[in-house]
Amino acid sequence: MEDRSLIERLARHLAASQPDQWPARVEDAASILALIKEPDAAMRAAGDAGAWGLMIDVALRERWSLPHASAPEDESGGSDEEGEIRLTAEAVGHDRADWVHLHHGQEKKT
């Protein structure tokens, strides 16, 4: 079995009925991961919530290394993880991972 990233595995699962179209589901997979970033009470009781958040951040960063479906020409940019706020290509700078919020005094790796 290939060692695929979590976000790619999730996108491929979401595209199960059209396996060749999985890149079109990468943003859907990112939205799902963003939703589960904050653990619920049972998850917090079972383990380290901070470590969970860090792992989800890493999984979300992986989306920039995956192929994406082509956006229509009039839709440059994208949206936040939840798909609620429209972002232009200039909104977050030249680093496509700028949107990732690091917590607890951590710095971005360059």
C-alpha cells in the first residue's frame, strides 16, 4: 500500500465513485480536517489535545503539495477552511500556508 498523506486518503475516499477525480475533493477533505481540529470532550479526555491540533495542522499543510482541480478563471484564490470566507490570491501573501495558525508560541518552519 502506498504511503499517502491523510488529506489525500480522505480526498480519495470522498471521490470513491469517481476515483480519477480525487484532486477535486482535496478542498472538501481540508474542510473536514478543519472541522475536527478542535477535539470534543471525549477526545480531550482520551489524550493530548495539543498534539492532536498539531497533527491536524500538519495534515492541512499537506494539501499544498497535492494536485488541485482547476478553478474557473473568474475564481482566483480560494476560501478559508470552512468555505465561509472568500480569499483572493493576494489575501494571505505568497506563502500558501500562511493561513495556518500556530499556537503556544511555536514558529513556522521555513
